[in-house]
Amino acid sequence: MAETEQAEANPALEQRGKRRRQRMEALAKARPAATVRVLPKNDDYRRVLKHPNGMRFRDDGGSVEWPLDRFTRRRIADGSVTVEETDTETENQ
């Protein structure tokens, strides 16, 4: 019997699944996404590189805040962007 058929056959199971989905959604909203400020390697990367969420680098030469996801980690690893150190990071070290 498929999972949806089991839920239809047992209303208690359906309610439990609904409560679980609601809890997971609430946790996802409450948990802040990890972000990091990054700088491009050079002006060519500044011009062409953007995060899949649409965040581009500004033309004024500043850093941007990207989510610390697989895409960002890959760009850091290949050297196309560098992590900008903030004052709080240098104070903690």
C-alpha cells in the first residue's frame, strides 16, 4: 500500500504527517540561512558572475552577501571569489 493510500485509510496518520510538515516548515523559517560576504577575484568576474538567486556584484567595488550554499562554496574553492573578513571575525581570532 502506498504512503498516500495509508494516510487516506488512517486519519490519525494523515494528521501526524500534516503536523510534521508544519513543524518542518516552521523550523526552516526560524533557522537563519548562513551567509558570507564575498569579493570577486577581478573585475571580469565582477561583471559576469552572479549567484543563482540573482545577486550580482555591485559596480562600486564592494562585497555582496551570498548564502553559504554549494554554489558559493564551489566559487570559493575555485578561487573566483574570496571571503571578505569582517571586523568581528578579526576580533574573535
